[in-house]
Amino acid sequence: MNFRYRLLILFCLVGLLINVVLAWWKFADPGAGIAGCGGADDCAGIFSSRWSQVFRIPVAALGVLLYIALYASLLWERPRFAAICYGCIVGAAVWLFFVQVVILGHFCPWCMAAHGVGLVVVVLGLSFHRWDESFMVGLLTGIFTSFGLALGQLYGPAPATHRVDGIPEPVNSVSLPEDIHAFGTGRKVSFNDGKKIYDCDSMPRIGSADAEHVLVEYFDFQCPACHKMRLYLSALVDKHPKDVCVLMLPVPLDHGCNPALPESEPGHPGSCDLTRIALGVWRIRPDAYPLIHQQFMSDPPMDRATALAFAHVQVDRFKLAAAMGDPWIDRLVKANIDDWVTFAGDSKTLPQLLITGKRILHGIPSGQAEFIRVMEQELGL
């Protein structure tokens, strides 16, 4: 066994190991942090993007299978099959490097290491094998197979995590004076060619009402996906405090106050209470609302007594009791539910996030970094 063959086997095993690690992180939670990465915009942003999978299969998992196949072809002396693997490796490395440079604009050090090791494997393999017609056919077959990876990522099914659509027409096309979302004397923002108007100062929010970009989230305090969205939105506002504000409009998925919730759906009992308490705090002390919003998004969710006890630390209990009886809360919740019926369509899912004039995000991306990337792209940040 000569030195080049031993080196080829060694780098093949290193490539296999790196892809096993990448596949593990892909199936785990890359947003929790990956050793050797510079931050959320590096590894996690790539791991949670659509480019991390093809036909919903993680690219790293395909890499594991590819290196196993190459290792087997070397042990069993199948040069043509090895050539197919070399072609797949070099084609995938070139394509995924292009994705990081041109499309995403940032790099995953581990991904780059995988590409680098792959190119070393290819160079060693090409120098080790005899270039006959069979070997060349296998090499070209592998390269064209890698083109299928690129086409699958470009035109295949996107990850089933989120989608961005046009905003449907409101249930009731109302003029400014009739829509409770638009009541108030503060700054107005509009969506869908002015069919939906919001007063930034009168609606519960996180971030400055004077921010350049205003998003509108319809959510439920007990919705697990909404819990993730809260973290993503907070991170976005923290990253762009002068540029982003989010209006927070609760849609309790609770039969107690949501007649639009299908009877077959169990919903989230207790969401009506959490909504009324949170909006009562907003009416008395708007600066305390972000903290209330954060605490009420706890897992497991708060019950009514615990939520009231926490709210009483922030505001006077008698003022809160009066505010919770304000008809404004009932009108706002009804308007939120009406919008949810329109925006969510048949799926009746949350969260729903109005982004810009005619754009709405359904669901959430698979990671915080990917969410921030999508929002920065949509808002031009």
C-alpha cells in the first residue's frame, strides 16, 4: 500500500467525520451555537437556510453517504465508482462555495473545511487512479450528478418551515376611522395598499414606534411557534434598534373568546385570560408591556393567578382590574381574530407576520439566524 493511497484513505475518513459532525448539528439545534463559528450569521445561518438540504434531505447526510461509498470503492478497488464519488465531491464543493459567497454572503468554517478536505481527496484520487475511458465517464457522471444537487436546491421543495406570500384582502375593508388598529393620533403605517392601517403608538409593541420599519405580528401567548418567534423578533429588534419595531397583536386560540377557532381544535385554554391581562397592562403602563409579553410567553404557560400576580408587580391591581374591563380590549381582540381568519387561510396557523406593503410571513424559519437573514433581505437592512 503506497503513501498516496494511505493519505487518500486518511483524508476520506476525515471528510466522513466532518460530514457526520455537520449532519449531527443539522439535526440538532445549530442556533444554540457551534464551536469555531463566528456567530449567528455564520454556521447557524447556513445550517438553517434552504441551501443546507436538497429535496428536504440534509446535504451533510448525503455527504456522509458519499464518503462511505468512496471508502468502500477504494477498499474494493472499484475505480469507476470512485470516480463518480470524486465528481460529486468536487461539483458539490464548487456549488456550495458559490452559495456561501454569492447567495448568503457569509461562511461556515466547518463547511469550508469539508469543502477543502473534499478537494484534497479529489486531487489525491485523481493522482492515484489511472485515467482511462471508464474512469473519465465516472468522473463526468459525478459532476453532472452534483448539478442535480444545485437544480434540486434551486427548484425543488423549500424547507417546510415558513413561506412569504402576498397579503390577502382583509375580512372587512374598512376606512381609517372604523378600524380599531388605526385609532389614535400617533404614527400610522399601512399595508396592502392602505387596506390595513395601524397606529404605532396605540398598539402594543416592542421597539421604538419611530423605527423606520414596522412589522405586525399576530400571535398567541401559548403557541409554541410563537414562543420561538418572540426570541427571533427580540433578536432582530436588538440588532436593529433604530430600524425595526414590532406591533404585537394577540389572537387567543381559546374557545372562550375566539369563535373562529374550529370546534375540533382543542386550542389553548387560558389564552383569553393572558391576553386580557397583557392588554390591560399595556393600557396602564406601555413601558411594562415588553416584560409582560416576555414572561407570558413562558413554557409551560402561566395560569391566570400566576399571570395576575406577576402583572400586579408592574401595575396597581385596582387600575389593572379596571383596564381589563375596557371595551377596547374586546374590540381589539375581535379585530385581531378577523385579520387572523383572513391571513391564515385554511390552515389557521400562528404566528402571522406582516413584513412590508404586500408581504406576510407564515410560520417561522428553522433558526434565528435564518429568520434575521430573511428579514434583513425583505426590509433591505
